[in-house]
Amino acid sequence: MFTELLSRIRTEYESGSAYQAVQMCSEALEERRRMSAAVRSTIANRSNERPDGSRDVAPLASEQRALDQLDNEILELRRLERMAEEVARQEAAGDRAETAQRRRNAEAADLSDTRGQERPADGRTPEHARADFGRPLPAGTSFRSLPGVTDAPAGSFGRYLRAMAMEDHATVAELRQIGTGTAGTGGLFPTGVLPEIFDAARAFSRVVEAGAAVIPLREGQVKAAAFVDDPVVAWRAEHGAIGESEPTLSSLTFDPKSLAVIARVSWEAMQDSGIAVDDLLTTAFAAAFAAEWDRAALLGDGTNDQPTGLDATVGVPETATVGEIDYDKLITAVSTVRGRNFRPGRLIGAVRDAAALGSLREGAGTGQYLRPPAYLEDNLPMLDTQKIPVDGGVGTDESKAYVGEWRYLVLGVRLELDVMVLREHFADTGEVGFLGHFRGDIQVMRPTAFQILDGIVPA
């Protein structure tokens, strides 16, 4: 069974045998390519010649299902192979610390398939790793794990979009039946198809990569409790009075807003019967949603029906007029957050500033690139995003960077997605458009867990 094969490959990968996992992926890919070629050969040999000399090579329904299944399996194996190859390269270089971090990053991004995970005999995940609405998704857990979500085949999101555009009613009906669950309506989409796009968006998001939490939301507003101040503890003498201290709590409300995107694809691409087209559609939507997710989480000002991000959240400390970025200024920012009893993670900054930081060199004419200080080993390399502008401030050349304990930045996501097919709107350019929108909100649970570096200028 394919799921058993995936489980064996993941076991090799997670146990540190990345090279063996690559070998297993390569062998499985070769076998499936041979199987696909055999099915296509059967179709071609059975084809009938038309009067004009062309040949009718329409596959039978069973053959098309077999090809679709093989295409999906090849896509899954390629993804695992790429992940294992990256870790294998790090292992071969002997950098064990970087290997461990790379494995954690790859596993965090690998959110599109949890079917190979081992589960207890009752089929339930451990309590600490169980996914549910209203609580953060555990690391490495897919939206597929939510209660009431029926698992649809990999690649179903892009396939569903293409079927809608091509008015392939049979495929639409098939996927709606497979993906129907009890978690929600899913808008125009069946619930089971949606985890793929939301998991892919998480993999693209920089704030999620840094450690921001993602909470699936049900309908309506959702309230969550947040600490404003920690309780105070004190030593006491025997028989001495015990001092009372209560943590200060506040209530945060997730009020989902609508985020919309339009993706355009040429009719020629839509008519290609390949898994790459379906994957392209999924990637286009996921990357667009993730980029705006990041922008709103960092820069959202709460106006015009957008969420409130770190910039506009009351109580988030800020360092003004940073100037040219260097390691000393980053150490100051990180130590400031640590001094508030938080554990800051990766820095997030503009593409320009991440490049400038990586270009720092030693003096005295050696020209060697500077190694990051050991103090910043948990914070670098900086995660860059093009959504942070570099044209602010008086000189119109200033930018910002962010550091903090990212689990206190929470992205609330409603497991729904509406998509409209725009056939006429882009007809003059030979394209079809997809207008999609989902609803979510962003909350900062502990403002003092972060530090904003403002006024960064180019070197």
C-alpha cells in the first residue's frame, strides 16, 4: 500500500537515515513511472485511427483513474525526495546542528500529508498533539487532522479548481463526495479538499516558519484568554505568610475578516491534462494567501477591514532610528526580549536588510564574511519577506525588522474558502481567473514578547 510506503520512508528520514530515504523515493518513483508508461502504452495500442490520420487515444475511466492515482503518488514521492535530499546534503557536510535545524524546518513545512503517521490502536492522536477547533495546531499537524474533516486525495485542490473552470461536472461531483465532512460547509469547496491549500499556505508563511501559532476557527467570533502579566513568586520562611499574586488576564476576540485574491491561468495551461497544472494552481493560491498573511501579521493596522498586526498592537515595544543593521543591534534587541522573560526566535526583516546582514565582512582587508555571533544562533539567519517596505521614514529609505517569541502571535483561520471562476473577465487575454477568499484574524497574545526595530537604513 502506498500509505505504508510513505510511512517507511518517513521512518527512515526521521531516524536520521536521509540517504536511505532518498534511495527509497528514487526506487518508488522509477516503479511508478514504469507503471504509468505501461498504462499509456496500453491506451496507445488500443487507439483507433480517424479518417484524417489522427488517432483517438481517449483512456477508459479505469485507466484515467489509474493515471491520476500514479500522478498523485509521483507528486508525493517527489516532495519527500526533495526534503530528504536537502537533509542528506547537510548530513554529508557534517554540520549536525544545521542538520537538526533543517530537519525541523522541513518537517514544519511538510504539512500536506499526515496519513503516514502512526496512531494508537483507537485511531486517535495523543492528547498533546490532537488537532481541534479553537486551539493551536500542534507542530507538524495538518488541517486534515481536525475532527469532522474527511481526507481527500493529494492534489485535489488544484484538480477541483481546474474541473470548475473546465465545467467537468463529473470530477466536481466526485471530489465533493470525497471531501464532504462535518467540520463546516467549506464555502463552495468541500471541506476535505481545503486542508491542502491551508497547509500549503502555512508552509509558505514566514511568520508561521518563525513559530506563530495557527488556530482553526469555527463560525462566529471566538474569544481567547491571554496573560498580560505573569504571577509573582517569592520565597517564604517556615510558618511564614504566603503572599498572594494573581496573573493579569485579558480576553481577545478573533473576529474573522475576508482576504481575497485573484489568480489567472491561461486556457492552454488549463487544458493540459497533467498534475503540474493542478500543483501550479495550489501553489499560486497558497503563496498569495501566505504573503498577505505575513504582511497583515507584521504591518496590519486594523483599518479597512484588515487585522491588527504587531505594528499597530498597543504595547509592542519598538527601537527607533536603528540605522544600518549589524549584529550588535540585533543582540541588543534579542537581549531586551530575553530580559522580559521570553525566548525570542527567528528575526524577520526586509529582503534588502537580510541581504545586507549576510554581506557583512571582516575588516583589515581580509574580505571574509562575518560569522553570526553564537548569542544569535536561535535568531539567525533572518527570515526575509518582500512585504516589509523599504521606502519609509523621512529619507524614504527606511524599513523595519521584528523579533520575539512568535508563539504569542496567533493566526485564526476559518476552514472555509469561496472561489468564483471568472471566464469572461480575462477572455480578451485568453485566460481564466479564480477569485478566492477566506476568512481569518490575527491576535497578539503577549505584546511584550516582541521587539520592533524601526528606522533601518541601507548600508
